[in-house]
Amino acid sequence: MNCFKKFKKFIEKISEKDKVAIIHHADSDGLSSAVITASCIKKLKNKNISLRLNPPRGEIGITKENLKDLKKNKINKIIILDLAVDTTPGEFEKLKKFSDILIIDHHPKNKKFKDKRTTIIKAEDISNEPFKYPASLMCYYLFSKINPKITKELDWVALIGIIGDCAFDKQKKFVEKVYKKYNIKTKKDLFDSELGRITKGIDNSRYNQKEMQKHFIRLLNAKSFKDVKYLTKYNQIIEKEVKKWVKNFKKRSEHYPDLDMHLYFINPKYPLASIISTKISFSMPSQTIIVFSEIENGKRININLRRQDKKIKLNELAHFCVNGLKNSESGGHVVASGARILKKDLNLFKKRIFEYLKKINYNVNKSKQ
């Protein structure tokens, strides 16, 4: 059975009596995926979802709090979006005891994962070039296959996810079509366009759980992108903080020129390590940027890994570094990955970075040949 048939079968089985929850990643791609999914279920089944959840900023698995909320609301159908729960289970295994599950996700597939109650669709099931499909575009594509009319006015929502996950260079035709349709002025840097600023507004406010719920409702009810322009107000506050840490990067980071690598320890006012690491990485695409920040009152360390030229598979590097560590996790893509460890394991994590680079025989001269 191909991925579309599996998807259609799951959606068609949603009944009037079912209680449906959506769990999504707390970023612009995850949120836009949730909005597209909720909107299409409403149009197809005349049914509102019963619950929307997202793990706290920085979490990439199902949390105990998520599990508690799902049970409390008697959920029996769960749709998980833009979260690689097949590779980072968390409380995921417990969901299968009381619910059927659909996962739509663009992160690499765990080929060992199999479960009868879980329908899982990855970007690699849709295309031989999975990096072209963030979760929002996957949702848009899958629901369009059921009925193109229900996604007709959701293309700009999908584009928010495309911009947020920096997939716009890979989806130029889709971007151009949407910008032309809504008469949006294009910019050299797409993040400076109207939709780009809205996308940044979502990502700049995702540290606040209450804000994410508000954004979901406003996006779900929006007739056009103009109805959510309020999102741009978050940019000024956050960008000031991001700019400060980006500016201090060269002076404060540990630089290893023989490995094209920088290690950077930060403590911003808000959980902005992902945004900071990404911004630095795009200005230094052939450097490995690894940003460390304390979370959970200093008990754990959040780690963001970035490198744009794909010469090091950062998801494999992160997995190697956390392997066997208690209360640790990792996930992500070749060019952007993340990990979380206990603070006591920080030195061991750093040691393993160098072990991994030695293992793959990485050196500057070889990498630049």
C-alpha cells in the first residue's frame, strides 16, 4: 500500500464519535502543518479536532504532560506532525495503548519501526528528494490528493512552513505561484517578505506555549495571510537578542580551524539557540556550528548543530555523541540537528564530537578537495 492510500484510509476511518488530537512541533512548519490538517479534517468530516498540543520548545518527543492531556480528553485518534517520534520515542509507546496514530514527518525514517496501530508517512515515501518536503507541504500535498478544493486557500499556510524550514530554494515554483496569486512582493531574502516576517513571528514567539495556541486559532480562522500580520510584532524583541549573540560569536566561540568547527556556549533571555545557530550557520555555510545552552534550570544542556554544505551528517554526529547517555536524545537532519543531555555529560559529549570527526577522517584539506 503506497503512502497516499495509507493516509486516505486513516482519514476516512475518522468517525463522528472519534476524539481527534493533533500534536505538532513548536515551530512554523509544525504549526502550519497542524492548521492545514485541522482545516482539512473540518472540511472533509465536518468535525473539529478535540485537542491541539505541542511539546515544549526544545522537546522533540511526546512528553508526560502530553500523555496526561490526551488521556484526560479521552482521545482515540492522534495525528503527529513534524515530530520524529519514531526515532525519539519519549512517551510515544504509551499512546498506542489507547489510540490509533498517524505520523506525518519529514525527518529520516527509523526503518526498524513497525506497529499495527501506527500509520507513518515520511517525506522519503513521497519523493526521492525528501529534503524538498517539509511537513507542511506534505500535509498540503496529501490532503490535496483527497480533494484539491479543500486545500485551495491553504497554499500560503503551507508556504509559511516552507519558509520556516528554509526549503524555499527547493520549491521555487510553488513559492512563485503563491506570491503571484496573493500579489505579495518578493524580496531577495524571503524572510523579509510579508509571509517571511509572519513566519519569523511564529518562530520568535514559540517559547511561549499560550502564544502557540493563540497562533493556531488565528491561523485556522484566517481568510488570508493579512489576518495574521500581528505575528510580526514579536520580531523586534527577539531579533535584538539574536543579534547580540550572533555579534559575539567570533569573539566568544571556541574555534577549531583544522576541523572547520566552532563551539559556542550561550545563555540568551529566551530559548533562541536554534535561531541563533541557524543564523550563524547561513553566514558560514562550510563551518560546523555547535551551540550549547542550559535548560531546565541548568540540569540539562540543549545542543544545536548546523552546517549547510552537507559535508558532515549532523544527525549522525548528534546520535553518535548521545549514544548510551542517560536521559539524552537527538534528532534532526543532515544540515540541522539537535540533542539534549544531562549537564554532567557535557565534557563527554564534547569529547565524542572529536571522536566522530576522527572516525569519519574529517580534515580541512580533504573536505575542500
